[in-house]
Amino acid sequence: MKVRLMIGIAISAMAILSCDDTTDTIGNSLTSEADHFDILTDTFYVSTKSIVVDSVLSRNQYCYLGHIKDQEAGTYITSNYTTQFAILESLDGTTFLPERDSIMSLENGEVIADSCRMQIYFYSSVGDSLNAMRLTALELDKPVEEGKLYYSNFDPEAQGFLRPDANAIRKNKLYTTLDLNLSDSARSLIKDKTNMESVMIPLNEKYIDKDGREYKNYGTYIMRKYYENPENFKNSYNFAHNVCPGFYIKSTDGIGVMSEVYLTELVFFYKYTNEDSVYNGSTLLSGTEEVMQTTHIDTDKERLKQLASDNTCTHLKAPAGIFTEVTLPVDEIRYGHENDTISGARIVFNCMNQTSEDAFSEPEYVLMLPKDSLYSFFENKDLPDNSTSFMGVYNSSNNTYTFNNISNLITHMYNTKKNGNVSENWNKAVLVPVSITTSSSSSGSSSITNVSNEMSLKSAKLVGGPDNPFDPITISVIYNRTTKQD
């Protein structure tokens, strides 16, 4: 216990605010005239340490692709992803393609696609955008099923999801995330995320399906499968299970770039007639958050453990890296205040300045939640409730994360222990880097609609740790105590 300050507040003055007999009883249902409140404040020390996490829940809002070195940790991070392709329900197997007899792209009387490609659009990138990178697009043998939870350590290659035979698509592509042919104005649009850089993967070679049937290219396979059975194109589930399970996009060479993938498209082209005119047609299928996507993160956990063992600080590292565990002095906070109400509990986590020019930026959002809820919170798609989970926002001016009032968490932890329903982590919380989605109301206010583990490259070093050489981390507590006056 560091500081104690008692302030007497004369609430009884409220009784003489009015002599009107129509108002002099307001509030009597809440407190009698003899009830007064004392406000007491106290400050307690908080202990922290770094913990390495094996993996985090991989939601399919965005995917990541690349291979980059974390200079601080001295380890490499590789990210790959799987994607399926969406079939719009409105197409319902009747307007996916023009009528068979109208197709003019033919070979030996059979429908063909004139060309086919996959296109990957990058939302943003970290690292040197001029570095040459290589990806490999690998055909899946079966779809990654919906309705299951996939963590960032899910490796579809090791789990047998890739098509194993020699006829499977395996396309290599060299690329850079910066197109030097773009004008400065076009690059400016890309930075504003109104235009996106992309990499194109041609799929024009002969394609042989799992039944041994040969097609001019992958687009031809898709077209003929449609005309054989339009029901397989009725929805995304049918399409993934009967036509195209999807692809695994893997970073296979190059270093120094990690990209956020906004969209993966599969598009094929053909000619068709309509009212005696010939048109160039195309059909585009998109891999977005509407269909199943997973991100596989591969990093050196042993090197992360070495970094986390530095007890002179703690770390926040995303993705799937290091969190900060916070031990809250719940028993000390409640000792002598068992009958008092905790109305405020404020804690500030100070960041240490980055020392490397190559350091990743600090997480914009950090979630504080009980350690025992570290996985269930994301699995259940919970939102911060300011009761047991709280959102902290990075303040670049002060280089801090501030949680202004976690009093409800303190009370929850204390009551849980008091009721005898505790684990060894009963008084521990964890700071987790997260990304959020918000929505705005007609009044202009915004609210959080989704919270996911941060999957982009983020890093922060916090003051704290068992051997913290700086001022200790403290939590400032405000109590309300009801007193009786004679």
C-alpha cells in the first residue's frame, strides 16, 4: 500500500437544496438523511511478465502473405493462407454463365475459357516493397470446413488438405508489392486504400482434374462443370465441395515483406452471343471474408521465449507472439475495504521507445481480459463489456495504454475467489493486441462490432517485468464508504 487519502464529502447539504414540499423527498429511496459517503483513495503495485502464446484464433476477415525478419526478436515470421471462392446466392445456378448455346469460345465443339487467372490484391505491406518475393499457389484436395475453429498454427499442408497427385495445380509467381510502372498519383491512391496493388497468377496451362479428365485450362474446367450440373454452383458450399475446394497461397522465397491480402479473385474469360452480337464475357469469383479463409503463421517460438525471458520489461508481439500477463493485487485492494464499493481503478502501461528503425509499429488496440478467458473470448466472438474485458487505445503522444476504470474486474475477481470458484489464474489478466471493427449510428456515434486477434505485424515493449528497473506499475483505486451521522 503506497498512498492513503481520505476526503469527507458532506452529502447532507443536498437536504437543503429546496424547501418546496414537492421536491424535498427526492433521493430518499436511495439514501436516508443520515447517510454520508467518504471517498478514499489508495495506490497499489502491479506485477507483470511476458508470456509466449503458441497460436491465436485465425478469423477470415483478412489474410496475410510474406516472410519477414523481426529484428528485435531475431526471428523470422512467415505467413501463408487458404481461401475458397464465393458463389453469390443470387446466381443460384441459373445466371452463373450464359446459356450453353450462346458460348462462342469452343474447341472441337466443346466450351472452353479463352483464359483464366487468379489475382491477389494487397491492402497494405510492411517491409521493403521493392524486395522480390515468390509465392506458390497450391490446389486444395478438400475444402477447409466451415463451422470449425482454426488457429494460426493450422498448417493445411501438414494436415493433408493439398491435392497430392502430380496433376495438381502448383504455380510459382515472382512479385514485388510495389509496381514501378504505376504513376505517383496511382501510388497515392494505393496508400489511401482506394486502389490496391496486386499480383496476377495465370492459370492457362492444361488442367487435369482428379478423375483424369483433361481441360484446356482451369477456367475451362469451371465452365464445363457448370454446364454438367448447375446445382454445384447454387451456393459457395456446393461449389467448394463439388468443384473448387480452394487454394493454399504460400510464401516460398524472398524476405523482407509481409502483406495484408484484401481479396483473392478467380476470373476466366470467354466469348458469347446475345441478339446476334458477340461479346467478351468474364466471370469473377472472389475469396473474401464471406467464405472460409485461414492464415497460417510460422515463427521460431524458441527465439520468442528467449525474448520473453528478459525480466526487465514485458512485450506485446503480434501475430501469435507474446502477450503481457498482469497480476492484479485484488486481495490487497479489498483488505480493510470489504464493505466499501470500488468506484474507480485506473492503470497505465508505459511503452518504451523503439530503438530500431525496422521495429514494427505499436498495436493500436490492446484488450485486457481475464487470463482464463484468453481463448473463449475470441471463440465466442465476445465484445469488450467494461465488466471483465476492457479496450485500451495506444496514445502516441504519451506512448501509453490507459485503462481508466477496471473496478468491475477487480470486484469480479474478488467475488469469484470469495465464492470458492477460482483457478490459479483467478487474479491474472492478459494484455492482447487486437484489431476491431466498428459501426456508426445515425447520430454519429460508433460502437465496436467485432474484436479479433491482431494478425498483422505489431510490437511494443512495456515498462514492467519481474526485474523492472523503472518506476513500478501501479493501480489507483477509489473507494466509496457509506457512513452514518448522528
